[in-house]
Amino acid sequence: MIILANPRSDWNVLRPLLFESIGQTLTMVLGTLVIGGFLGLILGVVLYGTRPGNLFENAVVYRILDIIVNIVRPIPFIIFLAAMQPLTIVVVGTSIGTVAAIFPMVVMCTFATSRLVEQNLVPVDPGVIEAARSMGAGKLTIIRTVLIPEALAPLILAYAFLFIGVLDMSAMAGYIGGGGLGNFAIAYGYQKFDQTVTWTAVIIMIVLVQVVQGIANAIAKRLLKRQQ
């Protein structure tokens, strides 16, 4: 099917709105990835470390964290937005706007990241960790200088995958006035039957994903070559 430009599209009006939406999307995505990605890294290391036989082995802590992560992760983000509204108001002061959207995005991103981090740390050769232990390295030193560097390439790819998920979450932020490309596509494209506007937003999001994935692939490939 050929989609023709809608003659009603006034890009003199839409262009600044598009640029504003791109800025809102990047603000939400980058803010979420920086904060949620960092907190998720810490939580993921704790999940890995408290597994049986690992650095901080603690079955009770691991089981509690594992259950919490498993409860939060499967919740559809649009429902999670609504469920988090009371807490968002307490923390942010409002449940409407870009900042209000970032808070639940960070919470969801933290739990999603933690599982990705844990899964990518599990394959690390236990022999490398034992070798560091035998040389007298402390637990935190092992995490910083052995564990994370050994898993760095797959972790970078995992964060690129996470970028796609966070971008998807940002598209739903329009439901609470968060703006962004998703809101732009719905408000000025779908609701006004303007396929040109809708596909403009879609193409920009595809380009963003391709750029981030390409950079991540290149960095991971270089790291893997160094490890060989």
C-alpha cells in the first residue's frame, strides 16, 4: 500500500513540534538509561553475587530480590504508569509531564536492567574469579576489575537492547503528558489521519535504534577481539 502525504500536513507548524518531541524522547530515554541503567547494574551485581556459590552468597536475599524482579518485569508499562501514579506524585510532585514519566521509567528500567546484568554475569568463568580470590583480591575489587570487564562486551549489547525497551516506554509517556515521539505520532498523526506524520516519527525511532545498535555492535566487537 502506498501512503501519500496528507495535503493538510503543515510542516511549518509541525516541524518545531517534531524537534521538541525528539528532545523530549531523548531526555526521557537518556535520563532513564543513565539512572535506571546504573541502579540496575548495582542490583544485577547483587543478584549475581548472592546466588549460591557466588561472592556474597545469601539465599534469602537472592530469593527476595528474585521474586521482586519477577513481579515487576512482566507488568505492561502502560499499566505500570497508572499503578505508579500515587508514588510518582509523592516523589516528583506531579503525575503529568516529562519528568513525571521518567520516574516510573527509571523504576521499570532498574528491574529490567538487573536481570539483563545478572544473566550476562552468570556465564563468566568461575576460574577467573577464583584466581583473583587466590591472589587476595577483595570482593569489590573482583567485581570492578574482573567480573564486569570479563562480561563487558555482552553487557554493552544488553544495554543496547535495553535502549530499545526504554524507547518503547517513552512512546507510552504521552498518555501522562510526557510528550515525545510517541505522543507526536498519536496526536498529530493517528488522531488526525495523517500517515506522513506517523511514519515520520516511526522512521526517526528506527534510525535512533539502528545508530545505537550499530555503535554497540562495533564496541562489543572490538572488546571481544581484545579478549581473544
